[in-house]
Amino acid sequence: MYVVIIGNMKKNTVNEVLLFQAKTGAIEFKSDLSKETLWATQAQIMKLFNVDQSVVSRHIKNIFQDREVHQKSNMQKMHNAFSDKPVILYSLDLILAVGYRANSGRAIQFRQWATKTLRSHIVDGYTINKKRIGKNYEVFLKAVDDIKKLLPSSGVVDAGSVMELVKMFASTWLSLDSYDKAALPKGGVTKKKIKFTGDELHADLTQLKHELMRKGEATDLFATTRGGQSFQGIVGNIFQTFGGKDLYPTVEEKAAHLLYFVVKNHPFVDGNKRSGAFSFVWFLRQARILNIQRLTPEALTALTLLIAESNPSEKEKMVGLVLLLLN
């Protein structure tokens, strides 16, 4: 059973993606999705669960009234290139909600599959749709193994942090082959003017220091500079120019090198890793490209420790890993 789903709300255009219900009851996609959600008409939801239009309309009305799904963010109007009339579309959340309410053989089949999948996720702690991943499944497993090989052998990174880092890398299908061949990114994508001084960053770092000291999580040595202006020098270096052009032309390159230099050059008496991570996030926030959903605290911890334990000869690889996650 195939249903054409209309998507890509960002560009307000019509893109067709095939959605169907498998024999197991699973809702599956015929083609890969890169957007946040899918959007379907009432007619398409009718076909998916094999119910009448009046049934779908009633369920949608009740779902919105019960606030099971928020109406404003899950119902949209989109212009169809082949018609003057706008099309009313409903999100994937709404589609699934109808599936839980509809009383048809196909809807029951869907609920049985959904319950089985949810139970597996709760009991096992994860679920993997091998068919959905398709050809990328083997690459995904290899990506997990790649991260294990990149992590320091000292075991200083806890399992939770490792998994957060794996999730970040897995979304790019990182392979050890690209790592070995130095095929990692060498540049960023965001070109915008951003300027600050080492004193500005250090002032906020000092506020962090006082907060950590108040909690008993740091001493007065934390973020205390050694060698005069070494920290300010690092900040100055990421903004340096050559021939009138920035040595690190993109925001991502500046941020990646800031993290690497603070962690590896030890500009502070104590707390270089934490200071490096703070400076990294501070810079990304200043540039307004910080993605807290992707760069979680656990993942940042693992990434920072990975850099700290790396061999200095692998600097470009470490910077490339950071760029891979930012781009």
C-alpha cells in the first residue's frame, strides 16, 4: 500500500516521498528523508489506514481538541504547483495519532507493530530499523567501531559520552577510511565577521571560575593564566591574517582551532580542558551557530578528551573531526 506524501515545508514547494504500511504494520518510507517530518492530506491518511474520510476528520478534530497534538505546528497549508487552491497537510505526529485511534484492520496492525517496537526500545534501550537504514547499516556499524578506535585507550571517556559522540559521527557516516586518508573537512561553511578579544572571553571564563569555586568544583588555580598573555595570544591567533585574508576564513575553522589550542597548549595552570570546551561553546554562541541538540554536554566532553589525549602530530585530523561535526 503506497501513499504519496507532500513534504518540504521550508521551501513551501511540493516534493513527493512514498510512504506505505508494510505487512507487519510498520509505517515505512520508500525513499530517504532529510527533513524534520512528513506531511499528508486527509485523503492520504484515509488510504494509509483504510478508513473513511468522516472517520479521519472526526479523529483529527478530537486529537486537536484533546491537545494530544498541537494544531498550529501540525497542520499547514501548502501551495500546489498544479492547483490554485492550497492543500491542507497534517504532520507525521498527527498521522501516527490517527493510527492509534482508528478502528480498522490496518490501523490495528500498525498499533501492534508500534507497541512491539516501543517495548523493544524500552527493554533493550535502543531500536534499529535495518530496512530503513538499508545499505548504510553496515557503514553505521563501522562508524561505531571507528569511534572506538579513535578514543583514547586510557579509558577516561565514560560509556555515555562515547555513545553521544558516536551519534554525532554516525549522522555523517564517518568511515575509518576517510580518517586514515585525511579525507576529513579542511574548511568550514559559515563566513561572517565575528571579532572579540581574549580579555572578553577570559572575563566570562572568570565568571565560570567563580561559579565552579562556589560549588566546590574548582580551585583558584582554575583558568589562571600562565606565561602572561598566552590565552590572549591563542584568541589572537585564530583571527590572524595573511596577505589581508583570514588564516582561518570560516567561523567553524576558528572555533575548531580555538578548542584545539586551548586544550593542547595549556594556557592555564589548571582546567585547560574545561576552559577549552567553555571557550568553544562561547565562540559558537557568539557566532550564533551553536546547535545544542547536536553538541550535547556528553558529546562535547568526549570530543574534548579525545583532543586532549591525541598525538600532536594528528592536529589536522582532530581539527577535521570538529569541522565534520560543525559543518
